[in-house]
Amino acid sequence: MAYRIALIPGDGIGPEVAAAARRIVEATGLAVEWHTVQAGQSALDTLGSPLPEETLAAVRNADATLKGPTATPSGTGFRSVNVELRQRLQLYANYRPARSMPGVPSRYENVDLIVVRENTEGLYSGLEHEVVPGVVESLRVVTESASERIARFAFETARQQGRRRVTCVHKANILKLSDGLFLRTCRRVAESFPDIQFDDSIIDATAMKLVINPQAFDVMVMENLFGDIVSDLTAGLVGGLGLAPSANIGHGVAVFEAVHGSAPDIAGKGLANPTALILSAVLMLRYLGEKEMADRVETAIRSVFTRGKVLTSDLGGRATTSQFVASVLENLP
Ligand code: NAI
């Protein structure tokens, strides 16, 4: 039976990289029934809502969703579609691997780490208000239940992937109550996983350590805002946002998307690097249990980079999105 995949093209470069990822998945021969739905600025313009109910229903009913980036206006306007999607569907775990790619220009080699980001609360709870003119408050919500489920996800991921260590990243020295609860909960969960080492690291020192010696990290678990920032940093360690995939995982529902945004500066020019979304599709294939298909696509991407001839402009090359896709297809075993 065909998999039901919801496809959200999104905004900016979204439709370009979504078409590329779809093309590669189709080339594997996997039986897929695609259900294309809209979200983001494009959905607001055409359907009157940035996250229409039809889109939510399609994501809920799909075996998995492949999503292009969606634009969010800064400072004013509608709330982030991503934050809303993650909260409404309780996509509580944001899985963001960063792994060096042979042939990709980067200052670092042999980086292989995973950022596990709590995806539903923290400073992204959406609880902001103006107390009096000139004074606003944003509530940073941390609950024991959400901390526990993300900690468990991190340890289970480490165990499944044969990894050795989970590091809790926090600011519990200053945020004694909120990050104190997060750290204590991670410590408690660690006791149920004696086969995995556990340590913790303060967020600011972590940023410095990541830049100096990223190979020292394995699986890292942290709250929402820290995870958002740190995962862009770790993308930079392995070649940039054009290469960084992610998965948003809930109970029976999952959305796979690149870490990057809609890149309005290069949208519509055919220049976007589709690797991040193709690698997100690889994560989706693994989630669906299609390991062999996932391995084939990943091998094809790695072959293209190892040869180093077809690189998009973010990596210093001249290839267009479609030339890159053609090269991946040629290398698909
Ligand atoms: P961005 O990730 O869109 O772009 C940052 C820089 O990286 C730009 O110079 C862009 O050209 C480059 N870049 C990003 N992806 C690339 C790719 N695949 N190939 C080549 N170059 C690439 O971040 P920015 O500019 O901060 O955000 C733009 C919009 O995207 C905003 O509205 C933001 O809210 C939204 N956004 C959406 C996300 C999502 O839907 N998951 C995630 C991050 C931002």
C-alpha cells in the first residue's frame, strides 16, 4: 500500500526545494500518495489563513509530512506556522543531526552530533503580553512532563543509534527554577539509561565548546530557544543551513523539514541548495521503516559531495538546484 505523505511546499525557496525532495523520493520507487497542502504566507494570501484547518488535518492523517520552510513576519503579523504546528500536533521532539559531509568546504572534520530540542514550550509558548506601555513580558514555560518526554526521547535516540552520551544543555545556574527543573528531570531520566553516559553543560560555555571542539559532543538535549539557536550553530559546523535536516516527532505524527528558512534573498532564482530537505526526506524514509531507500538517497548525496563537482552557490559552487538534483539522480544506486 502506498504511503500517504502530506507535502507543504511553503514560501520563498520552499516550493523549489520541496519539488527537488519529492523528485528524489519518487526516484527511489517508493509507493507514495502525495497530498499537497498550503501553509505560511502563501496560504494566507490564497486561502486566508497561514495554517488552514485542511493543512492540519492532512498532516494529522498522513503517515508523514514533508514541509518546505514557511515565512513568519518579524515583530508584527501572524504567529509562526511552525510553532503553531508543533504545539497543536504536539510534535514535541525536534531532532536535528549535524554530520560532516565529505567534500563540503568546512573548518571542521568528523563532526557527528545530534541536537534534540524541546519543541512545544519554553519561550516559544506564545504567552506574551504588554504589562503597561513600554513593558512587555514573555513567559518561559517549563513543565516536568514535557522535560521528561524530551529527555526520554534523547536517551532512546542515543540507545537506538548506538551513541554513548547525552548532554543536557541549560542555564540552571541563573534560571534556577525553570532550567533547574529541566536539568533535574534529565538527571532522573538518565538513571533509567545506565548504558548511556550523562553530563550537563551551561549554554554559554556550550556555544564556545562547540566552536572549539565540536567532536566532543554526541547527543545534546535542551529547551526550545536554546535548541533553535544551537542547531543553527551546529549546521554552520558542517557546511551551513543548506545541509541541515530536521524531524519534528510526536505520537503517530511527524513533520520533516530543513532547519533553514524561506531564504527570500535567493527565492525564485533556482539557486537553493535542496540538500537539507532531501536529507530531511531521508529521515522521513527511516521513520517510515524504509531503511534501504533512505540509505540509497543518503549514499547518492554523499557521492555527489565526495566528487565535489556539483555544488550550489552557498557552498562556493555554480550549480543550480536542478543541476544538483540531476546529479543526485545520476548517483542514486
Ligand atoms: P534563512 O534560513 O531563510 O536564510 C539565512 C541565509 O541562509 C540566507 O542568506 C539564505 O539565502 C541562506 N540559505 C538558507 N537556506 C538555504 C538553502 N537551502 N540554500 C542556499 N542558501 C540558503 O533565514 P532567515 O532569512 O532568517 O529567515 C527567512 C524567513 O524564513 C523568515 O520569515 C523566518 O521566519 C523563516 N524561517 C522559517 C523556518 C521554517 O519554516 N522551518 C526556519 C527558519 C526561518
